[in-house]
Amino acid sequence: MCAAQKDKKGTTTLERQREIERLEKDVEELRRLAASDESELEVERLKKEVLELRREFYTHLGPWQRAQIARHPQRPYTLDWISLMFTDFVELHGDRGFGDDKALITGLAKFRGRPVAVIGHQKGRDTKQRIDRNFGQPKPEGYRKALRIMELAAKFGRPILTLIDTPGAYPGIDAEERGQGEAIARNLREMARLPVPIIVTVTGEGGSGGALAIAVGDRVNILENGFYSVISPEGCASIIWRDSTKAETAAIAMKIMSTDLKDLGIVDEIIPEPDGGAHGDYEAAAKFFGDTLERQLLVLSNQGIKELLEARYQKFRHMCQFFALGA
């Protein structure tokens, strides 16, 4: 199946996830109705069993199932992370050339008392919001807006924190007419030499150049259930096998899981998520995320600018592997 894998009993991953969620709701209802200490103990026992079931379920998910969690409609988006981890946020709009792209949130804020710049994708929760945000797919003006804010942050010595969660850059004709490729390429070049710490985190899905355009940094993190790839599993399957239903096979071959990316040196650190995924407990997820950012900022802020830029260059320069033909 494309949308969800079936187990030996014919149950899909999505159905299994919903079954666990129903059990959790039932346990909470029992807790509310419990009238004695003995009943309360039984409810606690059931709660522990359901939590263990959830933990086991999420521990053994494959790449394609992880991708579905990364795309979960209730997963925290940039505005959620900002409300949980930042204070004094001021959103800045427009690229000073064409317009404002709502698929990218940009602004200045304080992170645990420290002034920073924040840039991240925003998908939207309902149909109206998703259309307004273009499903989190930025156009050239979005990337130019992001670069404008990054250059502003560099001018005032503010570290830059970017949050990646996009299927990719918008592939429409209007985006191509306004220089989509050039806007992405310019961001890659300029981010490589901005004289302030840059920390990148893939919070959901990291799709192709649309993600990479704000993902050149000194540290690249990924949330446990996120994925990062040059193309979506469905797109890869459509090209290789001319069959998008082979997305699960493609996801395995592409090595898109956080653990694969860490082994390949694409990401520096995997940020753990609460049991069941970040969408199940926003505050716990934000605690894991924020602690990682704080620790990394402390290290990067103590590096000299020349050392910081050289390490950033070498990081991306040595990210790929080369093989000699005929060797």
C-alpha cells in the first residue's frame, strides 16, 4: 500500500495508530469514572500497558511509516514552535521586491533570553490556511525574504535558527518566471558565508532544494521522526518505477530516516520526540528541541568567525562520497 503498510493481520499502520489513540482515550475516560482506590490502580495499570504498546509500535516503524508521522496534520509547525520556545517574536514580511510569501515565517525573537532570528516553513492546519500558505511550498519571494532577514541578523550579530518542514519549493510556472532556481542558489551561497552561528533543524519533512535553501548551517539537526531527501518517496517511485504506489520501497532505498541521515553525515544530531511523536505532546517536544538548541548555541557562540565559516564550509564540502570509475 502507498498510504499505510499492512501487517500480517491486514491492519494498516494508520489504523494501528488510531487504535492506540482510541485505547488512550478509553483509559482517560475510565480514570474520570474511577470511584475507588482499587479502580484507580487498575486504570494506572491499563495506562502503563497502553503506553508500552505505543512505545513498541513507534520504535519499530520503517522509513515510510516515519514519513507519515513527519507529515501528520497535527504535527507542530513553525508558529507552534515559536509560541512554545521563543519570546518577543516580531514577524517580518516581504522581500522588498515582489511580495510576501506566507509559506515561510521570518522574524526576530528571543530564545531563552538571547536575541535570534527565526525562519521556518508553515503549512497551515485547514484547507483555507493550507492554500494561503501554499502547503508550505515557498516561491522565490519567500527565499528572498528569508535571505533578507538572515542578512539583517548577520548585521546585528544575531544567531539564525531555521526550521525545515516542506515538501519542496513550489514548482509552478509563476515561480519559475520569477527565478526560483536563482533564489535558491543565492541563498546557498550567502548562507555559507554569513558571519553568525546558524542552526538548522528538520522538524517534519525536508524536501529537496526547497528545504536546502534555508538549511546551510553550522549544525543540522533532525527530529526523530523527520525525514530529509532530494525528492519525496512518491516522486522517486514515479520516476524509477513509474508507479507512485511503490513509495514505501523507494523510502527504504533512499535512506531518508533520521538514523540513516546521521550515519551518512547529513545531519549532526537527532532530537528525540515524546512517545508517539511530537504531535502527541507539544510541550515535551519543545523541551527536547529547546535544550538541544541552547547547548549548540553555547558552543557555536564561543567560536571565532573565521573558524566558524571554515568549519561550515568543510562540513558541506565533505558531506558526499566519491567513487572512481573502474576502480
